[in-house]
Amino acid sequence: MNLHNGNSILDWNYYETQAKNMSEDQLKFAIEDCSKALTSVKGLVANYPCKGEGFYADELCVYSDELRRRKKK
């Protein structure tokens, strides 16, 4: 993990590769898990921005995109 202006920068290629190697059931579970985490973070910090919120939203997109790609085939 690298830092830029004090914020961590993740290598999203790692998460995309991980998603490609997951089963459809694993992707669905990860999507549900990220969704619950995102909801929890928003509830805990309603009036305070949280770095975790953006991470869970991005991770949710990676897994959702992979599932969507598979369903198009």
C-alpha cells in the first residue's frame, strides 16, 4: 500500500484479480458483505466522513462488475 498526501492508495488490480478467481457464490457473498459494511459505516459516521466508506464502495464495485461481466457471457 502506497501513500499519497497521507491517504493510502490501494492496488485495485489485486482486487480485480481476486474477483476473477472467485466463484459466483463467493462474489455474491462478497457483494453482500461489502454492502453491509458500507451501510454500517454510514450509520456510524453519519455526520463525519470516513475513509472506510469509500473503500467499501470501491470494493463493492469491483465484485459487482465482475459478476456483471460473467452474466453478459
